Amino acid sequence: MTRHADGDNRPVFPLMRPALLALAARRAAAQYRRKRDLPGAVPGLYGQADQVIRARLAKAEALFEEARRERRPGYRPARHVQILAALLAEEAARQAGAPAARPHEAARRQAPARVPEPA
């Protein structure tokens, strides 16, 4: 993941968004768990392919950004943060070459359960 040139260890925020929105999304992304958070961000995505998840999250985030910029009455900042955090976490996992799930969830997916052989 790209880092700041001045040596700051924070990930660079990849989108031009207000500082408070970016900060909230980064903090939420640090706590992101796909199984828990993805269904709340965009229902129906859990279990889809990673690229499908990222594409749908990017589309949802773009719609929320448009609503924010146009100051639509139905815009909900908390929902925007939720979607943006999921997008950041999924993209960070892609760049790291790892699934977006936490390590204990990834281990469960990678190591199939051993079925005892019949005696």
C-alpha cells in the first residue's frame, strides 16, 4: 500500500474526500471484518467474488459521493463512511494479496476441515 512521502506510516487515502470523512473511513476500515461488515455496507455481496465486491462497493461509494456533493436530503454520512471503509479495506487486502477477511477467517477458508476416515 502506498505511504506518505514524509515518512508517516498511515496509508494514503486514495480518493479526494473531506478530511473528516477520510479519517472516519480509515478508522472504520482498520476494524473491518468482511463477514460482519460487508452485508451492512451493500447487502447481497457477501460470498461474491472479490472483484465483484470491489466493483459494487466502488459504484455505491460513487453514488454516495454524488449525493454528498449535491447535498441531497437523503444523504447519510454514516452510511457513506460504512461503504467507504469497506471499499478501503477490500482494496487494501487486494493490494496486499490477501483476502479481506481477518487472518482467523482466512485460515478457516484456506485449510479445509479434515474429515476423519471411517475406521
